[in-house]
Amino acid sequence: MLNFYRSYVTNILNNILSSFFPATCLSCTDTLKHQEQHICTKCLHNLPFTEFHKHAENPVKHTFYGRVHIENATALLHYKKNSIVQQLIHQLKYKNRQEIGTLLGNMLGERLKKEVAYHSIDYIIPVPLHKKRLQKRGYNQVATFGKQLATHLEAAYDDTILVKTQNIKTQAFKKRAARWMTAQHSFEITDTEILAGKHILLVDDIITTGATLEACAIALQKIPNITISVATMSIAS
């Protein structure tokens, strides 16, 4: 009975707050309808899903050909400037809107758990931030995304094994060669035994040239008999 009254009071308070501070779409900022969460129906229908997970050979996997072996690779959305996807990732990355990571993680997780190729995933590993940048920002924008994927794939989530050792300025405007030269010695492994023989899914927010993910994969390959797959929220196009 006590739980019933607590729930009743909570619902009343939430309704009162919604009246004064209605929830808005994280993309277009329109007021959300009662059944909508985080993103309005119109923006949700306009999300540019790639469906790459259905195809073993896709642009994400092709990014790594001749560079590093990746077992499977996918990205949830196409990323373009001034798009819905850019707005969502910007708010997740710089505005601490962690619910976006959860939302995108659920979207991709629902898709990947239907694919046999991803059933063998043992660990989800996020691309790490340097400790100084993590301290300044307060969170890794990939964390909630990775944790939701781990839930759907029944895998473990670990953000302690792969660490970033160099605090590098943004690489957004660097060309592929420059990105690779910057990233190649930036990541290290803290434990080479716990992931031995495991299949890990390396996750990030966006893939452009693939230099950062490649550098992470090379560091992870120091672990005996490891299998590496990649999944990102988006891919630049």
C-alpha cells in the first residue's frame, strides 16, 4: 500500500512539473507528446539508420581493410553536418544528455541481438578519454551507449582495461595520415590476461577515418587470441 501511494504521489509531481516544464525533443525542441520519449515521432522517423549490421561487408568494415583485422563492424546512423544526428551527438558529448546514449544503445542493441555474428561478444569496451579530459567533462559520452549494448548482448562492460595515455586535442579537422600519427601511440592495455581468448566489441560515438579505433584495436591485439569487432553510434558520410 505504501508503494502504491509513493507511486501515486510521484506521478502527480511529475504531471505538475510537466505542466510547467514540458519535455522537448532533443533534436527539434518541439514539445513531446505523452507517449514520446526524448525524440519526437517526426524526428525519430527521419533518423538515417544504416542497417549495416545486416551486411558482413559494409563501409565500416571496409574502413579497416589492410590496416587491422576487425571481425564484424557496424554503425547505427549516418552522420552529416547540420543533421539530426549531429545535434544528438553534440548534446550527448557536450551537454551531458546521457539519455541519448541510452536511446541509441537500445536502438542498436535491439538490432545486434538478432544477428548471430554478435552473439559471441564477451565484453564491451569503450574508446577511452584521457583522465584529464574525463575529469574536465565528467563523463565518457560513449559509456551509456556501451552499457546498453552490453545489456542487450548479455556481455560485460569494462572501461578499465583500455586506457588513453596522451591527452590529444580534437582531431576533427585532421586528415587520415595526421590522425593516425597522432593516435598510434595513445592507447595502452592495463591487463593482458582477463580478455585473453575473448570476443570484444569496441564502441565509439562516430567513425570518420577510423584512426582512433584502429589505434585502439592495435593496442588490444596485444591480448592473446582476442577477437575484435566495432560498433559506433554513427559514421561520417
